[in-house]
Amino acid sequence: MNQKPIAPVARPVSRKQHPSSPVSARGRYGWQSGATAIEYGLIAALVALSIYVGVLVAGNGLSEVFLVVGNQLQAVLDAI
């Protein structure tokens, strides 16, 4: 009877084939360089958009605060 092994037999792997072996980034990940640049661009755009929205929201709220304080100060000055 010809029996197959239950688990695969570990074979020695040469340094060139080993997944953790140092290979030039261009040779191994050359296809990812454009994707990485696009990802960083999207992250930068998201950060810029969030800053813009935050400034708009804070600016509107701050404008209202100064308007209320200015009106109250004007009322106090008018009362004097």
C-alpha cells in the first residue's frame, strides 16, 4: 500500500527562496510603489479635509461667541 504523509515534509529552503531573505525593494515590491504613493496621497487629502472642516466648524462657533460677548460689552457700555 502506498501511503501519503499526513503533514507535508519540511524541506530545506535556500536563502534566495526564503520569504524573509533580503531582496531589493524594487524587485520584490516594485508593483507596490505606485500604490504606496497613492495611499499616502489619500491620507494627506483626508488630513487636509479634516483640518478644513474643523476650522470651519470652530470658526463658526468662535464667531458666535465673539458676537455674543461683543453685544454684551456694548450693552454694558451703553448702560454707563
